[in-house]
Amino acid sequence: MDNGLQLEMNFELGINRFRNCLDNGVFSLLIETNVPALDTELGNAVNRLLELEKAVASVSAFPVGLAVTDKWPYPNSWNIIDFIRKLPAERRDRHVIYLSGADTSAKDLFNTVKVCVGEGFLNVVPVSGSVRPEDSERDVRKRNYVESVNVLDSLRREPARQVFPGCVVNPFKYTRGSSFAQYYKLIRKLNLGASFMVTQLGWDMAKLQELRWYLSWRGLYYPSVARLCMLTPERVEKILRGDSPGIIIPESFRRILESESRFSLNQFEAAQWRRLQLHVAGCKMLGYSGVQIAGVDTPEKLNVVVRRISSALSEFDNFQQWLAAYREHLGQLDMSPYPYSFYVFEKLLSHPFPVQEFPKMRYSGDPVVGGWEKFGYAVREFMFAQAHEQAPNERIAMKKMLAGCRSCSVCRLPMTMYVCPEKCPKGMASGPCGGTRPNGDCELPGQGECVHLKIARTAVWRNEVDMLEDGCLEQSPRFEKK
Ligand code: SF4
């Protein structure tokens, strides 16, 4: 990317309206739009973007901005800077820009953040990027995935002026290990300077409340935005096919969607609008600072969304009234993917605010650290306690045999419970991506349990979970080779 000149540019707007809304508790709306695929004519895509932005700018009911996603859902997409720099300069502080770590280097991604900020896009969310559905394990291992924690860490060391960094979290996890592993990584990102968070797409209001309660229990009062979506039959099919890692439609919800589509597309659409209204109103009741809505790609749809959300926000006076309407519409509250149904708290959706309840750290339904694993840990601890301070090839044969070492140029075993993080096909070192499957397996088929869940299990057994929330681990050495 030609970054040299832009790095020097700086917009002296002095304000960040998106940030002001979060700071002052003003409920906001983000409309999700994507950088177009490379085989799309860029000029046409930019025209559509400008039309959408114009419609967004004309909304007066509540603050609205765009959320522009990079390399999603099109991994081969135009350069995000070339796309977003056509947006009017005077409203750039209202938008949120997601920057993907897929197929880039840590240095390039960090430079892109700085270019965004220099151009007036102050709200930036780095994400690691998803595995492409068609990729084999070998393909994935050949790609670079820059972890968001590394970008946040670089920003902490060398802050770009006025940047307001955010992070993503996936609360829609249903085993104890995968839930806590997400929260530990979230706290790591907050410790590294993320100032707000955006959730993965999901429909389970209990999980959205769980995230708010967990943060509150930890004394972390950070603003959060819930990602929602206007479902279409095509989008449902795509999610069910597994094309959207980390997003799940459990069987019970699939049946509801099926019944809604039984008679006509209009009936299906009406049901989705109502669901969206209930979710938006519910998010506000649960303490979310705003919602980001996917699937609204034209000014016409935007006008409908604004009308529906306005009426939803004034429909309910209190939490119990909203809960009754939500229950009536859904016919049930359980949105967990059977047989996985772990929730950190028992009394979710009984009350809008956190009740005095301790999170369920111990839960018999999850795999424990077995005898052999404990023995293996003790051996590896004895052998490799200083591995991070030694030459990487020292004791390499033993490391290969006992820790599945992949000959990195930097060894992180003592910081990862002596489980080599390079076992993760994406090379994530600082915690799980959002794509783990409902049973805790890796998003890439055939890989078994996500390596970070194993690390988290071991850390819980060792009573060393602090380690999972601290600092940022060295980026995968794959990046050094570039
Ligand atoms: S091992 Fe875990 S972090 Fe790595 S790609 Fe698989 S699910 Fe994501």
C-alpha cells in the first residue's frame, strides 16, 4: 500500500461524535457496509456507498454512522482506504472502520490504522480475520492473520493522534471454556487500550446480557455495541452452511425461522423486522450503547430501519414489558445450540441489571484437565520453564516431542501453559478468535479442540487466569518471514 504521504496528513476536527455518543450514553445506530469484492466495479460501489452515506446523514431521530468492514464477506476485496476515502470528510468521525488482519503484516495493518486516523476515520476496530470457507489447513497456515491485540499494543506504544480504538468479542459461546476464553481475551484487549467493544452477530439476548453482567462484575464499565442483522433466507442458508465462522443459528431458532418462511417472503420479512425491533429495544434495556445492523444496504431499507427502530425504542417503558413481548414473539428464551448450553450466570433475563451472583467458573459439563494432561504439563514446565529466554532451537527435539513445537523464531511456551500456540492454524498467540465452534473445536474443520481453550482450561486448573488477560504475546513468527 502507498502509505507514505497519507501518514503525514491529519484532520484537525477536534471532535469525535461517535465517541461522544458512547461517552454520554446516547444510543446510536451503525449501518454495516462492506468493502466491495475486487470483481466489482469500484466506481459503482463508491456511488452506492455515497448514496447510503447521504441517507445516513439525513437521519435526525438518533445518531447514525456507517460501520465499514474490510475483507468481509469478500476476502478478495478492494483496498479499504481507496473505498472509504471517498466519504465526505465532515462526517468521518461518525463511522467505525474494521480493519482485517488477514493476508497482511502487522506493520502494514498498523500503518493502515494510522492512515485511517490521518484521514479523519478515528474509530478503528482491528480484527484478526476469518478463515476462507474454501481454504484447507495448509492454505490457512500459509496466510498471515495479524491479531488485534498486536495492533492495539502497537497503538499503545505509538498512539495515532485522536484514535479511538475498539475491539470485537463473541459472547455467543456455550461451553465454559469457550465463554471464559473469549472474556479473558476481551479483557486483554481492554487492558491494551481498546475503548469500546462490538459483539459478533447473534440472536441470544441472554448471552448479550451475560457480557454486560460479566463486565460489570469485573468492574469494567466500557461501552458496548451489539451487532444485529436483518435476516434474509439467503443469509440464513449461508450461516447454516457454515460460511460465517462464529455465527450460529441453533436448531431451535432454525425451526422458528422455517415456520416464519412457510407462507410467503413477506411474512418472513415481517417476522424479521419485528425480531430486529425487539432486539434493538432489548439491547438498549440491557445497557448497550448502540447497535450495528448488517443487511441494510440501500437508502430505502435504511429509512425502514430508522422508522422501525424509532417506534421500537418508544414502545417499551420497562424491562419486564419488553421481556414479555420478546418471549411472546419467540415462544421461548433458550437460544443455545443443543447440547451446549453454558451461561456464566443463572439469572439472566430475569432482571435488567446485574444481580448479586457469582459467575459459574466451575462447571461439570466441560472437559477437565485430565491426569495425563497434568503429568504432561509438569514435564513441560520442568523442561521448558526458561524456553522464552533461550535460543529458539535449544532443546528443539524435546520441544517437538513434548509440546508439538513448530520451530518458531521466538518461543512463547512459558506464556501459553506450555502449549505451542502455533498449533492454531491462524497462528493466534494471545487467545481464541471468535470462530470456535459450539463444542469448542477450532473453526477450521478437523483440528479438534481450539488450542486456546486447552490453554484456558490449563490456566483455570493452575489458577493462573491472570496470565490470559495480561499484555500481548509476540506475533506469530510467520510474519517475521515476510
Ligand atoms: S485454534 Fe482457535 S484461535 Fe486458532 S483458528 Fe482455530 S478456533 Fe481460531
